[in-house]
Amino acid sequence: MTETPFSIICLSPQEWSASLPTNRQQIMRRAAERGHPVLFVETGQFVGTHLWRLILRPRRRSLLRRLFTGEAAAPGVTVRKALNVLPWGQRYRASDAVNGRISRWVVARAARGLPRPRVIWLYDPRATWAVGHADDAFGVYDCVDDYPEQATGERNRALVAAADRRAALLSRLVFTTTTPLFDRHARTNPRTHLVRNVGDFAHFAPASDRDRAPRELRDLPRPVLGFAGNFLPGKVDFELLDEIVRSLETGSLLLAGPAADGTVRRRLNEAVRHPNVTWLGSVRYEQLPSIVAAFDVGLIPYLRNEYTRSCFPLKLFEYLAAGKPVVASGLPELEGMEPDVVVASGAASFMAAVGTAAGDGDAAAVARRQAIAAANTWESRTSRLISLISQEL
């Protein structure tokens, strides 16, 4: 069908300039490239935090523009900030309501220059205050995570769970990335669609060439078992990582990604005492393919809990785009993709799967994995979501 022109007002708790782009930036950038103007509203953080950043940090002009006039961040994408004038909006319903009323006015004014029809695109389930108040046709909720399970504290979790349900109820369409999220929201909104996560194929495909890795990583003892991601305590199985370290008789464990939690940092610093373990810390998105190029096996060592039950990690198709076999744990949504993706339970099973995967790196296997990744790209997910919206306009 013909793609209907429309503008997008995207509400995201993650900033546009986040070091590791996710659904918010990837989808909006591609939507803008397809001719859909985007107003990207950063809904996170108390305004006092922004003022403090004005004092302490560089790029003050950029922050001022985002607060008061809008900043062109990419072709077709303008970034503004919501005005959260009261702190603790994520904890207290009254603060959240006041912030929503003020930000609703800010967004409505900022959206005046956008061509009609306009669609509110929610990545922040709390931001339903915008739906129906920016001369928009309707709202859509792109639910890419189990937000209530991410929340800390009972009060916060209850508020997020209520917001999550309200976002599904008030939106014309709901997009979900996993079966549990689909099942949850389909009970509230029958126009719920399962559109799984994908990867940046063009960015990671060159990583199939090991020569693209820095020399110091190419020289690591092989096989190189690699993980690139955020070391979050409720997500990564650190006991399993410890078992991998203890099992390293040959080969290397290469880790890349930030660790904000102090206990996690201490565990990682302990792990790198092993001569064959390397932790690179935070790595810029532009550099990630050169790190993944050194991997022989891509690891996703996650805990099995209520949160990971609804996870579909972006790194899956990033690893596959680089032609790497994947061994994961704690992720039922990835089951059934053997032999290129194996979901193992328990350290012994995980290490056995790693051993098998490390020997499956011939050209035919690499091409097979890249073909899977090439069919699951940000371009394909963007196209599917825009098609679903166009059918409603």
C-alpha cells in the first residue's frame, strides 16, 4: 500500500544523544529519512538536573535549545525537552500529573509547525498526557521492554504498571517486541501487534572480517568469547560469568560495556585478574563493530527472571550480522533459532554450547547468520510500523 505522509511526536525517557542508540533513535531516524518529520521529546529528568548540567557541562547551547526552542539533531528530527518542574515524578502521582500538564503545553506549542496528520509515538508510558493534546490523529505505544519489571521500589513499580496499562488503553495501536508483552497488552487493546526487535545490519556486517578488530584484540588467545552490553545487576548472570572465567583453560573472555553499579564493577575488576579476561569498559557505538569483530562466539549471559522473560536483546541480530554464533541464557524468546542461536540452561550446558559454537565459523555458517540478520533490520521494523500506522490514517 502507499505510505501515508504524517508527522511524529515521539516521547522518550532516553535522550536522543544516548551513547548506545536503541529503538527510539533508530526508528525515528529512519522514519525521518522516509519523509516523516519528527519532534523528539526527551521526557526524562527533573528540570533542576538540566540547570545543574548547564553549570557543569559543555554543550550548554545545545541543552538550552532543547529546553526552550528545539534543536535539529538529525535530518528531519528536532529535539525538545519536557519541562518536569517538580522532582520525583517517577515516584509520586501528584508530581507526575503537574509535570505532565506543563509538558503537554510545551509539546503542543512545539508541534504547531508539524504538518498534519500528527501521530503521538510513545516510548515513555507515563507520557500519555500528550495524546489528544497536540492536534494529533491518535497515539501509538511502542512497548519494547517490560517497564514495570525495570522499576525499582514498590511505589514506583505500581505507578509504572498503571502507566503501562494506560498507554496501551489510550493508544490506537500497540507494538510489542516479545510474546509476553504482546499477551499482556492484547488483553487491553485488541490492536496490539508483535513486531520483534532487530539490529543495525549495515553497521555490524563488516565485523564478520576479523581483521577489522584492533591488533591487541586480534592477538587474544582463541576462541574469543565476547559480550558487548550494559552490565546491569538484574539482567546479567554474574554467577554464570564467574563460571565462564573459571572454565577458561584456553581462549579468552572479552567484555565491553559500562557498569554503573559499584558491586558489579568490583566483580568485573576481580574477573580481569584472570590473564585471559579483558574488560574494555564503555565503548562508543561507532567502535562496537571493531570489538565484535574479535569475537568467535557472541554471548548473552542473562538471568532467568520476570524481566528477561520479556527481553529480546538488540545484540542478538548485531552478533548475527557479524556472522557470529550466539549462546544465550535466560531468554525464552530466543529459543528455536538453533544452530545459530542456542539458549542454554546452567553453566555446564552453556559451556558445552560455547564449545560447539566455537567450531562453527566456516564461510557457509557466517553467510547463513548474516542472511538471518539481513531480514531483521531497523529498516524492516520501521517499514512495518509505519505501514500499520498508515492503515489507520
